[in-house]
Amino acid sequence: MNPLFMSLLLIVGLAIFSRTMVQKIQLLMALEPTDRANHITDRLKNMVVIALGQKRLVGRKKEWASGIMHAFIFWGFCILLIRSLNLYGEGFVKGFQLPLFGDGSILGYLYIALKDIMEGIVLVMAVYAIFRRAVLKPERLHNTWEAYFVLGMIGVLMLSDLLLDGARYNLIMLHNNPEHLHFFNNPLYGSEFLWTPVSVGAASLISGFSADANGLILTTMFWLHIITQLTFLNFLPFGKHFHVITALPNVFLKSLGYPHEKTKLLDLEDESVWEDESLGINHIHQLNWKQGLDLYTCTECGRCKEVCPTHTTDKPLNLHDFNDTLKAELLENAGNLIKRAKLAATIKEDGDAEKNEEIKAQMAELNSKKPLIGDVITEDTLWACTTCRACEQVCPVTIEHVPRIIAMRQGQSLMQGVYPQELNVALKGLERNGNPWGIGYDKRVDWADGLDVKIMAKDADVDYLLWVGCAGSFDDRSKKVSKSLVKILQKANISFAILGKEEKCTGDFARRVGNEMMYQMMAQENIETLNNYKVKKIIAACPHCLNTLKHEYPQMGGNYEVIHHTDFIDQLIKSGKITLNKSFQGSLTYHDPCYLGRYNSIYDQPRSILQALSKDGLKELDRHGRESFCCGAGGGRMWMEETIGKRINVERSEEIAGQKAATVAVACPFCLTMIEDGMKELDKDEDIKTQDIAELVANNMA
Amino acid sequence: MKILTTAKKVVDVELTIHVENGAIVEDGLQYVINAWDENAVEASVQLKENNGAETTLVSIGSGDNTDMIRKCYAMGIDNGIHIDDPALEKADSFVFAKVLQKVYEAGEYDLVITGKQAQDTDSGQTGIILAECLGIACVSNVIAIEIIDDGKIKVSRLGDMGTEIVEVVLPAVITVSDSINEPRLPAMRGIMMAKKKKIQVMDLAGLGTSYDEVGGGSLKSEVIEFMESEKRQGGQKFEGDAAEITAKVVDLLVNEAKVF
């Protein structure tokens, strides 16, 4: 078209874009390290399924329409990348054709057909997106001018390209091709226009214009398309549409093996970390680069807040705002953080101590002046989280919210000593007697009186260790679950023992409230005990214990095969070691515990057990499985007051009551307490029974 | 202002205490700071934070009290003294008070704050005897302390007739109730930083006294035997027809328990 103008546009457009990207990358590099350069095949698989496949967009029934909409716009863009390259080529060389995609191969023809249809679809989807924002106004969406502007640009991109091809069609087919424009016309596959119905449709809109007018349209649309595209590219990094660029790498770099980044095992013995106050996240520069990339990538779609048990019960934690606020803080400090990182690189471990101190002082000067917790994120926001992971499960770009929150709590607990004081009772109980209730550790085994349960200290020659947990040992209601579980294991002739007085809290809740010191104390003592008995296989009666034993103890040298009791019972049923009567009557539903489902992907086993014992089958709750709604007790919330908004357990209990269930099955002692309390609050506890799956199984065994 | 606070290491009362041959079975027991002393530490630290004061903690008892004292450091106490002397094993409240008197005299304190009693013996005497030995004022069962000036404080105490507001001339001994405050958990950063802090450990000779001088030679009271507390009997559970159960329960109450 015009090589000079094309060169100018490309040089300016790409230069500005490169400069922006370098700044953005420099900022990420100034943040803390985290290792993601591993398991490339798994990472690629995630990228294909979650990002390219748009799994979390098209995979949710509730969001089917918007999912499809987004997916087609995304796929359309991917396809149009090739077309863009071709157009850039045409800027320089008339009739430019990309190798492989030229008129000599079927591939070229297939591509133009696909591109043509996709442009039509994307255009329709962009119109629907505008309609959805402006008219349907889904609650989760944050309506901004940016969204409309970007949708507008998408519309312009599609229309301009379609009209460009339309004008070309008119010139070639109606006006004898005065400018000798190139078009596909392979004797084998025919004319290009047989393959591009949408462009031909667009051509009919402007077929009434003269050849000159069509020529003008062609040129105008060409440059409009190129300029819009370069503007779009340069606009992206400055807002939520940065995800167009960062979503793929963000998904590629997501945590593997555990649903999110595991809590870092902090070295608490290192004196310098206490002096430097460098444990947890107290300042924005303590985020790691992947957490920074998460912030770049947030699309502000609001799915996280829509499923969040705290946001939906009017607590101040709004993950959309949480991300937004952190991103603003990160960007506001970008210059200083980059300088800070450069200074940090000049510290030499064996260098002059005085000089190092001087550098550290200069670095401290560059820290954000605002305390992260208090000024940027409020305390109520930070402590509201139940760590249920509902937000992470629905996030289309796999942002990991929970590890960030836990690290910030670490900063508050370890460094500042600021945390909800009602936790003190539970923490003191943990320290003294190894359980948050603070009941004498010598009473841990009282529940098993008369049950003929082996204690490891007396006989460690068993196949399984039954990890009872604090609730199962001390809480009167949960003790009944422990007894039922023992009844099942004995019936199935399983060789097992318990630790008895030697068992201590796994430290789960201490870790979630940021008290890494208490967690490590508990973990260390438990691991010593377990390793001393050479324990290999553990049956855990609590999903929180399961999660900690299975995923967190390996960090400290405790490696065991850990199985939740529902998983184990399911195996017992399937292998015929126990037989269930299909004797349970009445409407039955199941509440998925977060730490069993979303953290450990155990969804099917509990359901399979319930199906096996229930005469009337199992009725699912509206929010179930991967999108189950938290009971409100996770993340240490069990031991904190819930004074803001509606109580989460009541919200969940209302949902259960609304299903007209007569029994709600649970598989976690915290859920048991919370749902039962919720039912009491609704005065429904007589009509709706809350029972652990172990109890239902014990009562319905043949 | 210089404040002296006491802390006793006591058996964890959450545990069931077993007795064999008149002696407590030590096996399986664990020891913690006396809960009321924890309130005393918290009260001292609050006075320090609000009014400025130098706080010193003293703990008497043989064995390792390092952990406990460090935790008090982490709560905000400035100095720690541990009087570690095996001779004190059978000491009673009077002896403890005499030892504390020596500590007090060595340090010129303005105010002594102790827990109103210890969870292990529940005697509630030490602080009061200390005041008597020193010839200074004592207010017990205190639920609030307010500093008026360097020479005077105002305290609230729970008396028989209700809350009493008392003005006290310093120096004085205050023994605190558990309702005075909610003790903070030792700050974790404080625990780590306190590792380097020194604890002054000394025996009676180091304190410039002897077991005899503090009254150990002629103990005024001595525990001669422990007895296990009576176990609560399990209740009876009745199930079935309401009328039948009622009749049965009434019968048992009248004829067996003889409540009527």
C-alpha cells in the first residue's frame, strides 16, 4: 500500500509497546523470586486446556452465554493474528501472501474461510457483549468506559477488515478490477469469494458506491484496521485488557501439583528475618513476580467476588477490589521498586557490612510509605477470608488469591503482632495442649474409652494410622463421628491404631492465620512422632488434617500416604469389605467441604457412598462440587468472631433448608459444627439433621 | 516508675492430676505460667505502655523457667530474675514472700504486682504477706489500676459489697484478679528477639540470703499429703416412653438419692 507510512506506523507502534512492556517486565523482575521453570509439558497442557480451551469460561453452565461469547472473541483473535501479518505484508508489497497461506494451497483457502466466518462471529459477540454490559448488567461486572472502548475497538477491527474485503470484492467483481488487485483464484479451489460469504455480504452493503468510492473505502479501511490494531496493542497494558497479553503466560506459569502456591516454609531461626521484618508480606515489594503477574492479568470479571462466601454475606473482602487496589499500589511504586531491586543487587554477602547497611537503609527509603495492611488493604478485609478457594476455582486466568492473603496474615501475625485477638485462646490451647480448645492433652483419647482401639505407643504394628484430629477427639459432636469411623474400620477388619495422647493439632489453622511459628511447632512434633512409629499410611477424619498431613508435612520431612475417611470408606465398599443396606430414607443432600473438594479434588467418593446407602438417592445443592459454598470455618475463621454481615453458615444452611433436605451429609468436623449451628439459628435443627458420612455409613451397614 | 511483677510456674490445670501414695504423679504433667500472674504481667506491661515504667519480672522455683520468662519478655517485660534454689522445693507462701522481700529490697521498686493467687496451691497469700513484711500497703483482687502520680495510684478492687475504688500511696503491693485484663499472646517477633536477652539467674546465696533467713528452717506450714480429687460419677441416661421414664426417675430420686 504505502511502505513508508506502514514502516512509520509499525516503528512508532512497536517502539511504544516495547517500552511499556520492558517497564512492566522490569517491575515484575524487581519482585521476589519464585520458581516456575519446570514441568513444561504440564504447563503447556494447562495452557491448552484452561487458556486456549477457555475451560473456565465455557465450562460453567451458569455462565454459558458469556463464556461462549468470550471464547469466540478470543479464538477469533487467535485466528486473525495470521490475517494481521498478511495485512502488514500488504502494507509493503501489493498482493503479499504468507507462505503456506497463499492461494496455492488448500490451507490458504481454509484459512480465509475460517477468518471470514470468525470475523462475523466476533462482530456478533462484541455486539452481544455491549448489550450484556449496557442492558443485562450482570451484578458481578464492573462497568467501565474501558470495557466499552475495547469492545468498540474490537468492532472496528472486524468491520474494517470485512469492509476492506468487501470493497475489494466490489472492485474485482463489479468494476473489473481497475487496480489489478490480487485475489485467490486457484483452478482447483475456485475464486476466493466462494469461500468468504461474510465479506461478500459486507460488499453488498457498499456495492452501490462507485469504483472510486470503493477504492477509497478499501484504502481507508486498511489503514483504519492497522491503526486501530496498533492502538489496541498499546492500550492493552494500561488496563484490565492487559490480560489479552498476560493470560496465556499466567496460566502457563500457574502452580502445579497443589491448587495454589504452597505456603512457604519460613526459616524462623534466621535472626536477620526478624530484624529486617522480612517474613510474610508487609510491603508491596514482598509479592513475588508471579503474584505481580496475577495482578497484571486480573480481568476484573468479578467471578471471584460472586462466589466468595464473604462478599456474598456482606463482608468487606471484595477480591475484585483487592486485586485492583494491590495493582494500583504496585504501579504507583513501580519506579521506586525497580530502583530498590537494583540497589538490592549491589549487596554482597561477603562485602563491607557497613556499606551493606547503608544500601539497606537506602532501600528502606524506597519502600512504599503506606502500610500495606491498614492503608491499602483493611484489616477486616484481610481477616475475612475463609481460604475456601472458590475464587481461585472460577478464575478464568488462574489467579491465586489465597497464598497472598496467607502471606499478608503472616506479616501481620509474625512481624506486627496484629491479628484478631480472639485467636489467642485457640493459639494458647495449641501451644499448651496441642488443640485449639485448650483441653488437657491427657484427655485426647477419652472418646475411645471402651472401643478397643489400639494406641501406637502400645502396638505400632498396624497397617494404618487413624488420624482423629482435635475435633474428633475433643468436640462432643465430632466424637460421635470418630466412634462411627472406628465401628466401620473394625467391621472391615482394618488393622489400625491411633496416636492417642501423642497426637497434636496438625497446625492447619495456625498456618492459615499466619502464625507460622505455631504451625511449625505442631508440625515438627507430629512429624517426629509419626516418623518414630514409621507411619506410612494415614486415614484422616478431617479434610484440614488431610490437607496439612498430605501436602504440607513433606516440606518438613513428613512423607505419608494420606487418605480421607470418605475416600477410604468408598474403597471399603467397592472392595466388599463392608456392605451397605440401601436403608437410608428421606431427602438427602451433601455439602462439599472446601478442603476435601477444592483442595483435594475429592468429589465423587462421598457421593458414591451416599448413593449406595440412600433409598431416595442424593439431591445436589445449587452450589455443589467445585463451586460448593464454604461453611465459614476455614482459614482459622472457626476461631474468630463473625461480626460483619450475615453469618456464612446461616447463608449455607438456608440454601440447604431451601432444598427441603431432611439430612445434610458432611465430611468435615468444622462443616458439621457450622451447618448444625446454622440450622439451630434457623430453628431447623429438628427437621434437618447434619451428619457426617461416617455416621450415615455406620448406621446403614449390613 | 519501677514495677516488680511475679510469675510462678504451675502445673497446667487442664490436665487431670493423679496422686499415688500421697504424692502427685509427675509423669505426663506440664507446667505453665500461673494464669493470674499472666494478668499481672499484662497489667505491668500496660502501665509501661501507657505511663512509662521499667518492668521487672521475678520467678521463684527450681528448674528451667527460661521459656516462661522469655515469653514475658515477648509480652513486653524489660528485665527477668529467676531465683533458682533447690532448697525452696517445700517452701510455703511465707518463705516465698520473704524471698520476694529480698528481691524487692535489692531493686528499689515503686510498685509490686502479683496474681491474686496461684493455680496450683490457690493459697492467695504471698503478695499479702510480702506487703506485710515490707510494711507497705496492699490491695488485693484488683480489677483496674490507674496511675495518679509518682507517689500515688488509684485501683478498683472487687470487694464483698461490690467494686471498691481505693487510692493507694506507693510503694504498694497489688494482687490482681483475672478480670483486670485479657493477657496478650507473646509477640512472635518478641519471642525471637528475646532469645538474646539475658535472664538474671541466682540462688539464695546470690540474692544475699539463705534458706534459714527466709524462714525455711522453721516452715510455718507444710503439705504432708496430697489426695486425689473425687471423680465425677457418670450420669444415668433414660430412654423410652416419657411417662415410664418420669415414674422411674421419681422413684430413683426418692428411694435411691433420697432427695425428698
